Amino acid sequence: MILSVRDLRVAFRTNDGLVRAIDGVSFDLEESEILGVVGESGSGKTVSLLAVMGLITDPNATIEGSIRYKGRELVGLPARELRRLRGNEIAMIFQDPMTALTPVYTIGWQIAEQIRAHRSISKSKAMERVEELLAEVNFPNPHEAMSRYPHQLSGGMRQRAVIAMALSCNPALLVADEPTTALDVTVQAGILDLVRKLRATHKSAVVFITHDMGVVSELADRVMVMYAGRVVERGSRAELFSDPRHPYTRALLGSIPPLTGEKPRRLPAIPGSPPSLLRLPQGCAFGPRCPVHYEPCEAGKPDLGSGTHAAACFRVAQA
Amino acid sequence: MIYAILRRFGQMLFVMFGISVIVFLIFFATPGADPAARIAGRNASPEVLEAVRHSFGFDRPLYVQYVTMMEKIFVTGDLTSFVNRGWRVVPAVMDSIPVTLSLVFGAAILWVVVSIIIGIAAAATRGSWLDKLLMALGLLGISMPVYWLGEVMNLITQSRYHDSWAFSWVPPLGYKNFSDDPKGWFLTLVIPWITLSILYIGIYGRVLRAAIIESLQEDYIRTARAKGLSETRILLRHALRTSLIAFVTLFGLDFGALVGGSALLTEVVFGLHGIGKLTYDALQNLDLPMIMATVMYASMFVVIANAVVDFVYILLDPRLRTS
């Protein structure tokens, strides 16, 4: 077990009241496993992983619960200790490669900076390592690429550079926050291949955040579906795709156009929009949009329960 | 990169040529005014008027007049002030240049260093009492008129407290040549430097703080945190570095203007005979050759300062190198 999150709660104080961005999230991650985290914008998928990275710097945020990395509690760990893990054992890839790199330094410099923050090696040794890394993420001309500035590279190439940077210290855990969302579809496929290949070579565990069920079906070993700050369903990829239990998961899967057979004239959409975290509905947060909504849903929030494949829904519990 | 610099240099020459033509036309081709009468000054005798007319070529076409004027300023350097009875203009300008440059360079070093420290300290502790104090002091510095501040400085260091231990080192007003007396040069300029820089420390400190705080919201700062860098390194290497671009823009404009004569008030208050004072006196006497020369000189410095800023930009921001 490399990462174990228990009952994580993140709330932000705002002028309009308390925003519970994460409301009791628990999950585990085994070594070299890929966990797909799926959900709409605002479902809390990014915030929960920023909490794992210790990157929630907002002074109005409160973080409760437990995040154990290799058995070590990260919540409440001093900033210094956390910094030693960050970028070294736990690395992160961000959504938009266009803005994720500092514009005024070469990518070689930026990758070497991370290596030298965690390893005491000479500049030239670090640069050699950078060249290896860039070759590993399929830069056609790694030596030349080192002296390139971010603006001189395409989006896909920048994302490769960001991935090379994340891998520079051989992290045991890699958090990827929608790394393909801002990229073209063809470039996306290349990046997904890369993540798969790197999992094999570096043995890193990967948490892959996305809102794209297609990406999850290609990449993830296990999947976690989030809605309004809570996990609504979790299971292995096979379980989730062949037997989706939560109505929200079903609706998400229903909105992917089928590859074979007759195409529907209109894709089914989920009615309504995600609730504001300031005014969550009574009981189940998905209730107002749920096609199988019934009385008990108003009464309380359904629990996820235990088991490898579980859904937080009263209908499922009843069945 | 070399090409970009050369091209910028070419543009600079072109702009200076344009300025010289416009200034020349304003003074010498304004309809209804006789430039010879202006140059000769009030109550000039007909002989003097004739001499002026001949020497500046006013009886010949306009372009010849322009070339004659430029020749007098840049080549022969024998442009003569008639208002001040034969005073050579170019040497007068040359004598005031070191005074203004000493004043402005020293003040610029002071304000750049201090405002960077203030900007970083305020941005790093934003929201704290230190931040609020520094920003309030900055606003105070911006609000104090330089002539008033200069007079107060003089009052304190030259008369009221001159005999106290704190200010007994302050020499009397005036300028000492660096080559003659380096220590005297430094000591006479310390108070003017502080006076001139206070306004700019206020402005630059506030601007830099705002720019750093804006940079700290950028995605690449989050990346830098995710890399496990220390907060100090993130602030100095990532946030400050990208914030300096706004800072340099402002610096180029202010520095050019000050060297070009905007330090006038400081020069007058501290009895420094620099370019600002020279221009001011020339305008009061309507000393046309002198005005022509000082305006040319001032525009030259503004243009050079802007070109230097563009070079610094190219160094600071790699995105500008390729275009």
C-alpha cells in the first residue's frame, strides 16, 4: 500500500459560507497501480489530490482526515518535510502544459532544478540526467530540446517535458491532473502511451484525474467516480464498465457515443448541473438529477460501504 | 539576437533623426515668427540680426538651415548663444551632463536596490503588518513633492541639525567633480540621491509587490511548489524573475526622462548645475540655440534609455528573442 486516504475533508471559508470541497473521501492505492479519478468540474477530484500533494496554500482552507504515504501521515506534516517528499517521491503533472512551465527558463534548466533540489549532484551530472529523461519521454532530439524555452515547444512537447520533470527523481507516486485535457486527440494518445510505459519502467503508482471516461477505460486499473466532493462509486475498471451501479456512473457511461451499432440521434445528457457546494441538496447530492430518485434519498447521504466494488446509493444498497 | 540588437539600434537612429527634424521645424519654421530675432534676443541691433541670419543660413532653403544647425551642434560644436553674448552652447551642455548623470545614476541605483527589497519583503509577507507599513511608507514617498522634500532635507542637514553628530559630514550645496575630489563628489550627492529616489522607491516598491503577487497566482508557481522547491527559491527565481519585466519598462521611461532634464527640481533645490537647470534657464531667456541643444540631448537620452530597456527585455524574456 503506497497511499491510504481516510475520511479526507477539505473546506474553504468564503464570504458566502463554508464550501465543503471534499466531504469524506477515502481510497487506497497499491504500488504501480493506476487509479482513475472521474468526475465533472467541481466534483473535488483536483482538490483531493492537491491535498495529497500538500499544495493547498489557501489560508482559508481546512484539511481534516488522514493521508498516509507509505504509512507516514502527511496531514499536519511540517512544510519542510513535505517539501522533501514533493517532487521527489510524489510528483505531479498539471492540466495545462502551456502555463505549467516558467516562461523565462529553458526546460533543461527547469528539470535540472528539480533534480538538484532533491539530489546533491553537480550541474553537469544533472544535465546528463535531463537528457536521458527527455529521451525517455520520446523527445526526438533531447540534447537540443534541453536548451529550448517553453514557448518554443508545442503543447504535446511541453506536456512531455512536464512528465520528464515529474519523473526526474523516480517518484513512487505520480499524480496526473487531467494531463491530456488541453491537448489534441492524437497527442493525447501519445501521452497515455507514455504514462503506461512509464508505469512499467519506473514502477510508479499513478493517480490519473480526468473527466473523460474514454481515457479511464484505456488506462486505469481501478476507478473512483466523484460527485460533489464525495466518492459515489469505486471498483476495478472491468467492474465499473461492465456493471456500473451508481446512477451517476451509468449516466456518464451513457453519454459516450457507442463505437459499434446504430448511433443515437442525440446522446443522452444528465439533466441539470452539478449543485453548488454552498447549497448542497438535502440527502444525496445527486438526488435532484437522478432518474431513479425515491424517498430515502431525501433522508440522508448514502454511504459508500466497503468492498472493492461499491456505490453510494440507497437503490444499490436495497437491491 | 545580434540581428535584433542591430535592428533596434537602427530604429534608435531613425527616431533621433525624426525628433531632430520636428524640434527644428517647431523652432525655425513656425509661421509668423522670425527665428533670427529670437536667437538674437530682445533689443538686438540690426547688425547682430544680420550676423545671426547669415550664420544660421536663414537666407537659404529650409533643409540647408537644418543641416547647418545639426552641423553646429554635432560636428563643429560652435553653436553660440546670442542671448548670453557668445556663450558656447555645446561645451555648456557637456559641462552639465556629468552633474545630471551623477545625480540620476546614483539615485537610480538607490531606488532600484531599495524598491526591490521592499517589493520582495511586502510580497512575501502580504497582508501582514510589515506589508501594510511598507506600502503606507511607499504612498507617503510618492505623495511628497520633491522640491518640498529637498528643502526640508536642506533645512535639516544644512542648517537646523547641521552641527549635530548626524549631519556634520554634509558639505555645502553644489557639485564637486568626481575626478578632482571623489569623496567630496560622493558626500555632496548623498542627500540629493536620497531625495530624488524616495518618490521612485515608493512607486517601484508598490509596482513590484503587485507584479510579484500576480506572478504568484500563475500555474508555474504551483509547478514550482510541486517540484519541492523552497519558498525562497520560488519567490526569487520564479516569481521575482518574471515580475521584473514590468519593473524594467517603468525604469526605462523614468530613467530616460530624468537624465533628459526631469531632475530639474532636485537640481535647483541642491544647487546642481545639471541639464535640467540649463534647460530651465534657457527657456526663461528664450535662448533658442541652447533650447535646441538641450532638447536634442534630452531626446537622445530618452531614446537611448528606451533602447537599453529593450535590450534588457531581450535578456529577461526569451519569448522576445525569436520574433
